Amino acid sequence: MRKVKLISVLAGIFILSSCSVFRRTAADERKNINVRTEQFLEDVNGRNVTNKGFRFDRIRVVMNEGGETRRFTVNIRSDSEGKMLVSVRIIASIEVARIYIDKNKIIILDRLNRIYSEGETREVIGKYGLSWDIMPFLFGDLPSGAGSGERVRCIGGKASLILNLGKDSYVAGFDCLLGKLTDLRGTIENNSISMNFEDFIASGNAMYPENIRFREDNAVMTLDMSLSGYSEYTGIVEPLEKPSRYDTGRLR
């Protein structure tokens, strides 16, 4: 059994018909107002794309780790239970890997090296400053269960809150008009992370950032992602099966 480190493939997890870019006007600004925190966070949660099954047909990713830059494209499907299936492609639309992820396990089909690898979700993604509970952050969403003891104060249309999620806390910035996260920073298992969300696109009740930057300081890793082709997904995502003639690996 091989030990496999496929961070460049795992990064593909972090990923417009009838959609429109939300534009702000001066009259839209909400300045110097206080909002009840529970209602504010409920409104933000209501705009999540991850509240239902969803798909993105194209996510362009630029990854820099330790000075090495990789570029690839992924598409992603996620069902109503949060199980995800990701296809990772490089130049000329060649699929190099397929990834399945749920709360408990990750499965990767490395098509280039013909390796089928499995690992525990917490163990694999925890090394990069991630946890299953914060996966919605990767799409600019607010995870269910996130709360704050602070009162929301919008100044110049912006607000900052300390969010509590399980045992972890994050400093989060919000756009009060859009009701969306604009930036986030915190620490998970001694890994410092930060995220920025820009250029929001509305599709029905959902809204997502077209451009996302993720940074994990311990690994000196950054991901720049551009999302497009969003739609609701009503199918069911099933775990990947091991193809014949594939070696078996263990994600670490």
C-alpha cells in the first residue's frame, strides 16, 4: 500500500446562466445601524449555496505552496447531505483525478498514476487548517451552528463579528447590504487561516463570491479560486469505487 500526499488534488475541493453580478449603488449603503445578531446571521445563512445540493461547472484554481505554483480546473457536485464529488482537470481538459469527500472519509482516484486512495476526512484536511464543519466557508457561506455573542454594528455598510463554531472562533467581516461574508480569519489545530470573498453573484435566493482567496500560514499555501456555472443539484453523490488495475494507497 502506498502513502499518498495529493494536496494539489485535494485543493480542487475548494472551488452563469440566469445569474447576475450584484452591483452596489451609493443609495444602497447601510451606515451606522445596529442589527439583532440572531436575525442577521439567519439572513446570511439564508443566502448559502450549501443549504441545498449544488454544483459548480467550472472553478479555476491557482495554488501556490512553498513557492511552487499549480493551475487546474475543477467541477464539483454536492448533494443535500453535503457529500461532494470533484473532478480535477489540467490543460486540454484532461481529467487527472476524481475526489469523493464526506464527513468521515475522502477517496481519491489518481488517474495519472492509477492509484485509489482513502483517508479520514478529519486527518487529511486538518493538516491544512480545515475541518468538516467549516467547509461552507470555502464557498463564501456561513456554516450552520455559527453564532456570536456580539451585537452586529454596521458602519459604512460593513460589520465585523467574532464567530463561534464548536470549539473554534473566527473573526469575520460582513457586507451588511449583501448579507454575505467578505473576509475570515482564525486558527484550526494550530493552523492559521484567512479567506477573502469578492465579486458576489446572485442566483435566485442564493449568492456566492465569484473570487475567493484562501491562505494557510503554516504550510505557506494560498489558493485563488474563480467560481462559475452555479446551479442547484438534486442528485445523490455516491462514494467512488476502486477500478480494476488500480493500486491502493492511503492518504496522509
